[in-house]
Amino acid sequence: MASLGGGHGLYQTLLAARRTGAEAISAIVTVADDGGSSGRLRREMDIIPPGDLRMALAALSSDTEEGQLWAETLQHRFQSTGAMAGHAVGNLLIAGLTEVLGDFQAALDAVARLTESAGRVLPAVNLPLEIEADVSGLDDDPRIIRSVRGQVAVASTVGQVRRVRIIPEKPRANPETISALHDADLITLGPGSWFSSVLPHVLVPDIVDAITSSDALRVVVLNLSAEPGETQGFSAERHLHVLAQHAPSLRVDRVIVDASGLPNESERVFVQRAASVLGATAVFRDVCQYDEDGRSINKHCPDKLAQVLTELYAEYAADRDGTAGAPDAHRG
């Protein structure tokens, strides 16, 4: 199984991936972060920002006591008031191992061995990217479009993001990422910050080609709701239209939509139409996580998402070769 995304969205997907019993998991991570600890290390050391990769390593850490100790340590941030303030231990560990081993991927793999990882974490490309967005609503005249550069700036803009680009444009994908996509029987894209964590993947031509040409079950996991800033006011349908606009050649099989977010049948018809542009069918299921009082916490529930992915894969396998199966019965 190969999962593309970044940040908290990818974290939840990876927890779900583990619950499917997948034999092998590859986390393919956006590398455009320029804020916080990651941004500081990116600027000071000229490395791929490690933050989203660190989160993926934490999500895949073993459930053993040792693995969970490492997961907690990777995520721990220093609370001092000096130069270390705000740095995540895992970011520093990845940066330090990169210098010691002379290779960023080798550093990620070394941390994965420490955490007894359930899978491998891979940068989408082997260089740090920048995100640049066309944004409206920053001036009195809403027709004026301005460029906003940087992941943090795009994610926090008060305007409406119309389109994003990555710099450098059309970079070469990490060869390890392409291999993981070719080997996967199940590929997921999303959820996550749509413009800064999800769309950057499909702006890499090699990644789009690998997904579109794959005979895996290809699934888009749609966000539970619009996000302040990036996708303020976006409907589920709009998320899919934006994805298709940024990657017109992308083809997927299923789009998972939280049923509670779209109870109205007429709205679901529009989402189905938007999904069909990508060659997909929308699937409406309960995948939201709730607190003990029954209120949504705006996160995908790993158990619910795992169940849906397992069911969809079984249906796909049955249609493909006449036998029902699960991701763990194949390559992962």
C-alpha cells in the first residue's frame, strides 16, 4: 500500500493503513514545508524539510513499548526559550543522521529501524519544493489576483487560493517513490491541506503517470470539511474539481467521502459527477472520528477508514481476478 499526502491527514491515513493488515506500507510525503522547526532546518542546513516525514515515521512506529517511546520522542518539541525552542526531536534526529550518513533517505531508513516501523517513509522528490499560489480577495477589487509564495503563507492566506504551482516546476520524482507506486496494490491520495499537502504530489508529472498507469486500486480520501484559509467555503465537489484542474491526466478509481458531511442526495449527485471527471466513483461512508460526547473532532477515524479501504480493495480484487482479498494478501 502506498499513501500520498502530508501532515496530520497523512498521519491518520497511515494509522488506517496499518489496521488494514497491509504487508508493506510506503508513506510518500510532500516536501514543501517552510514553517516552524522544519522551515528553520531547511534554511539553515539546506535539506528537505523533515517535519511531515517525521510525522509519518511516528505514525508507522511499532506498537511495542520501545516503538511507542520512539514515536513519542520523535514528536516531542523542546519547551525552552533559547535556540532549541520549538524544534521537534525527530526533525533534529533526521537532520543529524543526514549529516552522519551523507544521505537523506538513509537517515529516514535509519529512524525507521529505530522505531521498528511498519513501513517506509519516502520524500515525493529529493529536493525541497516551494509552493506558489494565485490568490484573490487580498485587495478591494476581488478580480485582482496576487501571487503568494511559501507553504505557510498559502495555508494561512485570508484570500481564496485559485491555483498552486511548485518551484522548481515539474521536478523529477524520487525514484524510490515511483518504485513504491509501481509495487502497490492500493494507492491513497489525501486527506490533508488540499493546496499545500495534496496537490503538490500531482504537480510532479512522474507521480501522476505512475498513479494513472497503475493497476492498483487508486483511492482519493476527501477532506472532512473545508479548511480556513486554503479551502474556505469549498464544497466536496469543489475539492475534486480543483484536483482535476491541477492534474487533468490523473485517473483514480474511488473517492471516499464522509457520509455525515453530505447527507443530501442532490449534493451527492454533484460529487459523483465531479468524481467521474477523474474516472472515479464516489463512495459515501462514515469515516469521521468523534469525541466521547459524540462531537466530530474533524479527523478521519483510522478504524473506520481501514474498514472502508479493506472493503473497497476486496471488491476491487474480486472484480479484477475473481477472488476476494485484502491488501495484506498481495504486495501491500
